[in-house]
Amino acid sequence: MNEVTQIAEVVPADQNAALLSVIARAASDPSVDLEKMERLLAMHERVMARNAEAMFNDAMNHAQGEMRRIAADAYNPQTRSRYSTYASMDKTLRPIYTAHGFAISYDTADAPDGYVRVLAYVSHSGGHTRTYRALMPADGKGAKGGDVMTKTHAFGAGTSYGMRYLLKMIFNVAIGE
């Protein structure tokens, strides 16, 4: 049985410590070839990534278990609908998701003309980050199809909508009474 096979059998019991021990032994052995060392390090990275993702998923499960429906605190007269503002959602959700080791940052990416692609990077203290995406219209059109805003305002509105919808989607939050 070779060293790589031995690692595969040991990894489930105490993944990180066992794998680091084998890597340390291999690194101090001048007869270990570079290719084998690279495979050991790649295996360690895969184990660490898998553990970080498992921690992320477990924390997400616990965070969502604490989250409740969020009341609609605003009214859109154009669509005659009630909704929850980003500020209201953030005020309710941030204390919960940060307590479970999550942080969210937003960005934009290339998008087709008339749209803004909003990205949410959800990182966890365990080392895993997941990216969520929303493609939002940013054409400056109102509910009835007329031009109602500048391109700059349309970009801001599309980004704001994207952030709000992504926050809702990331944590599977229901809005309303």
C-alpha cells in the first residue's frame, strides 16, 4: 500500500491532522518525489475545501432556522404592491447571519445592454465563499414602459433591486404578513 492510498483511508477519521502529518513526513524525506508531494498538497486542499463547504452549509442551515418572515414596510404606488426595503431586511437578517459567521459583499459584472448583473459574495468564517448572481433590468423604463429615469438612475435602481432580491434569495426569506 503506497502513501497516497494510506491517506485516503485515514482522511475521514481526522482529516486535517492526518493529512498534514503525512505531508510533513513526505516533505522531510529527500526520497519523496515532487509529483507525489504535489498530489499530497492537492489532496489536502480538496479536503480543506470540502470541510469549509460543509461548515458553510451547516451554518446556513442554522442561520435560516432562526430567520422568520419579514414584514413588508414599503409601498410601490406604480405597481400597487407592498415590499420589504433592503434596509428593513438588512436590519433583521444581518445580526443573524453574522452570528453564524457569514459576511456578504456585493459587486457588479458585465451584463447585456440595458441590464446590470449584481453579484453577492457570501463568505463564511470557515473559509468557503459562494457567489450568487442576479441579472436585473436597468433600462430606465417604468411600470407602463415609459422612460422614467436616466441611465445612471436605472443602474442604481437595478443594483438596489438586485441586492434586495439576492439577500432574500440567499437566505430563502419570505416577505409579508
